[in-house]
Amino acid sequence: MLGLYKYTKSYSRAILGSAGVVIKEQVSGNSAQAADGGLADDSDSQSSVVLETASLISCVTCLSDNMDSHSTDPLLLPSNMVIPYAKILNARLAQETHSESGADDSFAEGTGSVRTADSSPKPGSSALRGRAETGLKNGGVLVDIVFAKPRRNDLVPKTVTLFIEYASDDFYGGGEADVVEEILRRSYKNTKRNKSILVIINPYGGKGKAHKLYVTKAKPILVASDCHLDVVETKYTSHASEIAATVDINKYDVIACASGDGIPHEVLNGLFGRPDRVAAFNKIAITQLPCGSGNAMSISCHGTSNPSYASLSLVKATEARVDLMCCTQPSYASSPRVSFLSQTYGVIAESDINTEFMRWIGPARFELGVTLNIFQRRKYPCQLYVKYAAKTKNELREHYTLHKARITQSFRSELMDSASHLGDLSSTISDTIDDSCFQLKWSLDEPIPQDWEEIDASLTDNLGIFYVGKMPYIAPDAKFFPAALHDDGAMDMVITDARTPLTRIAPILLSLDKGSHVLQPEVEHSKIEAYRLIPKLKSSIISVDGENFPFEPIQVEVLPRLAKTLLKNGCYVETEFEAL
């Protein structure tokens, strides 16, 4: 008989808490059919649960891998355990998966697609039998919940069937279907559910393992979250730019780059060159699934270089507008290019581009290149003109504090507005852009503006590092721009003198993980709105977002809040710059 299955097995009994689904106790099939109709505890079931924590209230994602959600018996969870809403990927009524037909669990880990079941209980279904057969005053319903659970170094989707109590006068309305809807609403309260995603894979990224990383680590989380996925692999350089230039923007919410930082650069420039670029930048968010050797975008936006954790952040993160930087050089003066990450000349550029042949060894190639160039004490002379937003380190700290407070307050206000309308946060973001947002203020062909300043030649003639960026992290252990903010209308500029003694350079490099290198007196650190750099060498390298650009004068300015991406908590990952 339909619905009988659940009363011949044991299930965890749960309620909806403020932070997650709270496990109350175990429900035994035999005791559920006891004469008094109550939901008695099953001590045998509880004793069989494998625990890895001694705390009274714990997070379900800390449980042992031995608790396999796809074993013959249902996954039982200990009392007072919490499944955080932040880790819940999907939920639905369980009557269609636990019936006499023996239908397979549609949330099977890492395979297939998630079926969207009709959440309305049918006459005679197990959902409607909850109140009658258990004797609960208000009601209960059997729900399949799929959540992200750590397994070794990754996250994997796991399914648990819970008997969830509800009261008929609960603020969300009560009722079986309402319980499922409320779980999903709380789990995706800050973002859109069931995103439509175009995944662009660079098969050569990540030492040639990008495709495998996506399929084994990222895809299972996205599939379990009921995202619609279209996948395409790049075949040659600039292919991603061509894809972005022609993609049907109405089909997708997100373009996810399963790659290093090169593919996001190509995608943004492909969108930037479209005739309908205003509509494209208003519609689509660009993000990264870290599958390359350089994953600065994911580290700064998602807080991880692990594809499975980045996938969870993708489906849960908040949509936000971020500044881009627009680059102009004589070679492409009529078609400026955008940069999302950085531009560099000197030691960093040489170390990045000139070690491409060592890409097979991973991020260590960059560290080796930097070390070699610094010990050689090479100089990279140039002329440098800047438009300051915050010139001194004290002014920079004031700028950071002011804009960080604004960003935090804005995000809290949007959260409150989202909660008051019982909708997702993406529906409250109303600031769209128009064609004027793409217009440049300054031209490379014109003389240096009067309100710009030239950096003293005693420094620029002995330049060691010139590095300008918009994201705080360039690697997991390199917080190069700790004061970077996603929409402060400014770029962070870091400059060093090649004549700096090695005894001082060493502690600067050793403090990159904390970001405290910018506090050193030998490091020039400013916020700028624009700059023009004119190299004096005959040949060297200018790198933009890790790509080799023409070695010629370059002018860059900020285009405020032009692009959309996905950010944890509405901002870049915390760098603790205030505490430095």
C-alpha cells in the first residue's frame, strides 16, 4: 500500500529551525504504529548511528563518510544535529521515491538530473497519512533533503529522508507542500533557485585536468541543486570570447568558467564587444569554477580554489555588481578591452608570462619566476601618470573604511528588503546599467589631464614591481591587494623600487599571505581611478589578467559597477585589512 514503506523503516524526526533543519529524535516504524499513535524513540536506531562529534548540537556536514545516504537503510541522523540551510541543495516530498513501485531516488549522487516532483500530496499518499497514523496534533511529512557534505577534501551531495513536523498555524502556512517550499525558500533566501548556467570549460586548464575537475567535483553539486546546465569546451585561444559574443543571453542567468582566470577575461571581452552589451551585462553574471592553474576570481569571490566548494557558493551566493577596468593601447585603440583582475609590468609580469612553459608544475611556476627576477635586481623604467582616489596610506585606509561600511550596510538593507517580500535577493537588485556606463572619461590620444600626477622619476626609473588590481587574492596564499573592494570605483596600485635591499624584500614577500606587505615603507600602495604607463624599455612584458598584451603605452580606467558576478555575503572574501 502506498505510504506503508515509511512505517516499516526508521527515520529521523526533525523540525525547521532558524539556521537549519534540526533533528529531534529517531522515528521507528514499529513505534509509529503503536496503539497510542505516538512517535516513540527507537534507542536501537539511535545507537546504530555513527558519530564523530561529542557536541550536543552539531552540524550534519561533520558526520562520518560511513553514513552513506544511498545504502539499503535510510540515513539516520543523531538528535540535535543540524542540517544548515546554507548546505541544503534541494528538497521534495518523499512519497514518490518511497512507494511500492520501488522508484529510484532522483537525487542520486553525482549522476543524472534532479527530477522536480509534484509537491502536492495526493489522496491516500504517505504525506497525508502523517497526521492520521502518527497521532500528531498538527502534522508531519516525509521529505527527501539533499545537502552538501564534506568527503575528504571535497563536497558531495547526500540525501536524507526526514519526518518533519509542522504546525497548522506556522507562519509559512503549514501543510505538506508548504514545508518543502519553506525549506527551499530558507535555503535560497539570498539568491535565485534553479539557475540556468552556461558552463565553459577550458580542457587545457589545470594542467589538462579541467574537464575531469568539473565532471567529478563541480557538476554533482550543480545537478543536485536542480540547475539547468549547458556545457561547451573551448577549442582554441579566444574561443570563449566568440562564444560570449554570440550566446543567447536570454537563455542563461550565469556563465560559469570552468578554467583558470583566462576564460573569464575572454568571456567579459566577448560580452563587451556585443552590439547589445548593455542588455548582456544587465542579464548575465560571470563567475568561475576553479579548474585552472590561476583561480584568483574564485578565491576572491567564493573563498576557495576547490571546484566543489565553489559550486556550492555559485548556487548560494549573492548577485552583485563589480567594477571593471578598461584598457586602451595603440594596437587596439578603436576597440578597448576590459580587465577584471589586474595589469602588471615588471617583475610580476615577467614571472607570469615567461614561465608559461612551466605551467605543468602549477602555481609554483609563478613563485619561482618572482624569486628569480627579484634576485637579479632587474629594473623596468617607465613614465607613470595616475589619477588618485586615495594617495597616501592613511587616505587609502579612510577610503577603505568608508566604502566597506557602505557595502555592508547596502547588503544588509537588500537582505531585509528580500525577507520582507519573501522573495530572493536577486529580485531586489534594481540598479541596471545603460550605455553611458561604457563611456571612457579619458583618451589615450589626449595630453595628460591636469588633475593627474606623475610618479617621481627616481622611482619609475628604478621600477621593480608595478601591479594594479581589483580583486584581493591572486592565489590562495597571496593576498596581494588586501584593500580591494568590488565596487569602490578605484583600483589598488602597488609599486616597489628594484633597488630595495634583499634583506627588506624577503620579509615583504613572506608577508603576502597576510597582506601586510602593503604596510611596509618600501611599498607604495594607493587607490587610483586611472593611469597611463609608458615603458622605456625596447622589449618586455605587459600582462593583463594573466594574458600577454602588446608591449606599448597602456591607459586604464575604472568602469564602475559594470559587470555582475556572484559573491559570498555580497562582497569579496574578507581580508581583515582593518586589523592590519
